[in-house]
Amino acid sequence: PVQVTSIEPAGEGSYWLGLSHSGARHWQPSSNRFKLYPYGQEEAFTDKVRVIGGKAFAFTDKGIFTGTGTSGSFRSWQEGTGLFRNTDFRDGLMDRKGRLWIASLNEGLKVFDPATNRELHLWAPEQGRKLVHQSFIKGIRETPDGRIWVATCSRGLFYFDEKRAVFT
């Protein structure tokens, strides 16, 4: 059976539902309508679906996929996926400064500038390793004060102190 692994508001009272293996569904509760959006030919486990810049981004074990409510399907997002050697992704977010944070299961956290299509290096490599040492990232969020919080499995919760370029 298919499991719902993630739910994200999609605007106008609708939601994106990340699914365990068949893609994502767009759900309109007012009419109880569902539409399946496959990830091309991939059978991927969706960890999180996030709406970033008006598009849905699915972070899966087979890469990052993106689509819209009118596109009919999701496509592989090579700009972000290409920053990593591994294709197992956990989460992502666009911060208030317009930077895209991407969490990978095995490679940790990277920040991407969508305007230049380049990776940003906001911390030293040892800080990034600190997040995934005997652990992995489960989720990332930005709070109203602009702090980026990183939830890890087994090591707890960290926030990024941008002035000092450290996770504490």
C-alpha cells in the first residue's frame, strides 16, 4: 500500500502529498479531488515535499524532483541534485535571503544560490561534518528570527549561527 510521507500547503486551500513510492498527489480538500504527479519513470520514496518559489520540490531517495499544479508531472531537478554524489535527499527550504538549503542523507547540508546556480560555502567543512557524524539530517526549517534549524537523527537539534559560521 502507498503511504503518505509528507503534507505541504500548495496554495488556494490545496496540498501536496508526498507518497511512499508513486510520486506526489495534489489534493483539493474542498472537492476531495486527488491528482497523481509521477516522478517520470522513477519509483521513489518521498521524504518531504516543499513549496519553494511557487513550485513543489520533492526530496526523495532517487533525487530531487520539481513540478507545479499545472505541469502534470514532476521532473528531475538537476541543478540541485548535481551538487551531490548521492541521490538520497531529506529536505530543503528557501530562506528569506533567497538561498536554497538542501539536506542529503549521506552528504549533509549544502546551500545553493538559484540566481547564479552555484553552491555557497557558508561554513567550514568540519562544521558540515558535525551535522552528520554518527547521524543524519531529518529536516530543516527557518524560524521568524531568520535562524536555520537542522533536526538530526541521534544528535538532536542544531541552529546555524551565520555570524560565527557554526552549527550549535
